[in-house]
Amino acid sequence: MTPTEAAESTEPAVTPPAEGTQDAPWHHLDRRMLLIRPVLDLVKSLPVLLGALLFGHGEPWQWIGLVFTAIAVFTGVSHVLTSRYRITESQVEWRTGLLQRKQRAIPRDRIRTVDVTSEPKHRLFSLAAARIGTGRHSHGKGPGKDELVLDAVTTAEAQRLRTLLLHRKTEAVAAATEAAAPPEQLIAAVDKRWLRYAPFTLSGLAVVGAVVGTVYHFAHELHFDPVQFSLVQAVVGHFADTPVWLSLVVAAVGLLVLVSLLSIGGYVLSFWNFRLTREPAGTLHVRRGLITTRSVSIEEDRLRGAEIREPLPLRLAGGARCVAIAAGLREGKSADKGGSLLLPPAPLVRTHEVVAEVLGEDPVATPLVRHPRRALYRRLSRAVLGVLLLAAALYGLAWLGALPDWPWQAALVLVPFAALVGWDRYRGLGHALTGRYLVTRSGSLDRGTAAVRCDGLTGIVVERSYFQRRAGLVTLIAPVAAGKGKYQVLDVGEAAGLALADRALPGLLTPFLTADRDRG
């Protein structure tokens, strides 16, 4: 990270409109959104509206629900009618509001992302939503002060905005460059055979959990017992006459099939028509989605590395996903939700090919240095001790009569599995320094191998807990203004860790190493 970039990241992204920009034309949101927005607002207000109509019975609060719905529809319509934006040589300006005027401006040299999303409501009229951001993380839901969301522009206008803002060009130059530019280079495209990896992502398990939780919540709120359904009673009665082991097997197989089908469906919805391309202007462009399409651009100048993620089920199937480590790019709770995805779950070999194509080399494939045996003892003790403490707590509750005996017995059964996870976590530890990249790997249930450019690091933090000092181990933390924000080299030998840090950022730790030698 250069000093200039560091200075930019500390300055506010929102500035007042610049003077001398009156010649730039103002653009309005597409009026066809007026056919969609009122319907969406009515659907959102449907619970309040139905409650007022069905249970109001002429009471005064019935009109409050109707007024609330009318205000919601009026607000949505006025937003479409009054919102307008323009692009000057120095910034993007946005204005909206009928009763309360709002105005926002973002300098063009701060813009890092232009995400183009087309949901079903947009695709009815070939519209899209363009989210213009500075890359700074906003707290809470919805767009913050560092984002502009133009939620009703044509797809052609959205692509024009992406080209214009990310490539830092004037409108005339952008149009001329786009007309004369050679075709984009295809790096990766989704393969139908990759669907076999979808069940191993376990994304369907989250859907099942969400549905069960929602049903339970509404049943509890309405004081309704789902067992009263005749179908549920028939299923429960059938399993009551079946041996327990057979019931468990049937339930497990049924859950596995359901989760697999939902995972395959989620894979198709998220990654249909996935394409990773390189544009002539030095930008990586990702397009994906079946019902809701998304288009994300990543400037190669802001790439700080790449990471290959291998959750345990996906790793056992020989698959992985690839994400970019880029400055100014929003990192989602997962690679699928964020804008950093370079390749969906695919064969591990293919992810390495994508890393090599994107970075010009594949540092992630570098043979890693194993960590000392003392790190294995830490991994085993931390994994097993947690399960033993849980078993002890459950045993205490059972001894007091608050719980039966089987919970603490079941916890003891997990001890061998915890030890296996600890051993696998040790096997996953590794690091290397190859060329200009620092490579680190860790994890078992969610293993990740990250390659971060050394010139993108903002420093090196050396951590040593009490138990690490006794074992002669340290943890290196490499902060970077991209991706997760920091990447760790866990439980490396003290001498090897300090040498690695000194090689990654020469001279940074020299005063501390010299002081240690003088004290020695």
C-alpha cells in the first residue's frame, strides 16, 4: 500500500459538489420503474395492510395501517421521480427527495467498485441496479455515505457507468475506447460438470435450518402445534413402529437428499452463466446468476493476491473455490455473497489455473514449510480440551439431576473426532515466501491458502501468548488493506517466524532483532 493510498483511505469520501460542473447533464432513473416500485411497496406493507383490513373492524388504528401503506407507496414513487445523477470530470453527484431533499457526491478518484445487479424486478424491463462504492465498509444495513445506489437504470447505462467510472475516463474517451477495444479475454466459465461439487458446499443445510427456524417461530407465535397436521401425525406414527436405528438412517438419508437438492439448486441460481474475463483496460470482470444476475469488476492494479478456500466436505471431493484479495473490494460473509469471487466451487486443479492466469503466477501452489511438532500439541490440546470441558459441564448438570446422562456420554464420544480435527488442523499449517508473495495456510473445517503480495502489507505483528512462549512458538499477523484485512501464520517456530517476517518486509524488524541479540 503506497503512502498516497494510505492517505486517501483516511479522508472522507463524501464532498460537496465541485464548482464549474454545471455543464454536465443530469440523468433520471428509468420511469418504467414506476410500474414495479408501487407493487413492491404494497407487498412489503402487506402484513400491516391485511391486519388493518381483517382485524380492524372499523377501529381507528385500521386507518393508521392504510395511511402507513399509502406513505410507503408515495415515498417509493417520489424516489423514482425525483432521483437524478450526473458525472462530472471530478465526481459523481446524486440528488433525490420531494419533501426532504438529499444530496451526495463521491469523488471519481475514490471510486473502487461498480457492482451491476439485475434482479427479476429489473429484468422485466431490461433494467439494472448500479452500486457505486469507494470500497470502505459501512456499518449497518443498506448503503452508507460511501455508496450510491442507482436502482433503476438500463443495462446499457449500467455498463456505461462501470466503464466510465472504473477506467477514469471522460464520456467521449470512454465511448471511443470501447468502440476500438479488442474483445475481452475469457479466463474461466462455469462447467456443468461442476454441479457435482454443489452438494459438498452444504449451502442447502442453511436453507433447511432457516425454513425450520421460521416455521417454529411462527408456530410458537401463533400457539400452533405442527404435530396437529394429519400428514405429520402419519409420519410420526409410521416411525413409532420402526426400529430406532432404522428411523435414524431413513431420516439421515432423507435429510442428505434434501440438502443435496437444495445445494444444487442454489449453485445453479448463483453461478449460472458464470464468466471471468479480462478486459483490455486491465480489469477483471465477473458475471454470474440465473434469476438475479450480478456483474462485478476488479481492477488488476488493486489486486494484492488470491486465496483458495477448501471447506472440509468440498476438500474431500477434490474441489475448492477461489477469491481475490483486492484493495477497496467489499468482503462478504462468504465468498458467494461478497464481490471477491473469482471461481465458484470447482476442481482444485482449475482453481490453481485461475490463480496463475489472474496473478501471472501461482504462488498458492508453492510447497509450504511445515510447522514444528509443538504446534501439533497445541492443536490437539485445544481441540480435545474444549470437548472435555463441555462433557464435564454436562456431567455436572446430570449429577444435579438437571439433565439425563446421555448428553455428557455423547460429548465423550466426540473426543476422538475432536482429536482428528486437531491433527488435521496441524496438517493444514504451512507457510512460504516465494518471489513477492507471502503464502500462508491454516484451518481444517474451512481451510484457506492465501498468497498476499509483500508490497501490499502494512506491517507485521508478532504475537506470543503465555503458552506459545513456553512452546517457543509465535503467530505472525500480516495486515493488508484488502480482503479480510489480515492474514495469519499460526504457531510457527520463533526463530523461523522472525526470519520470515524480516524477509517479507526487510528492515522492519531489524531494530527489534538487534535489541534481542544485545540483551542475549
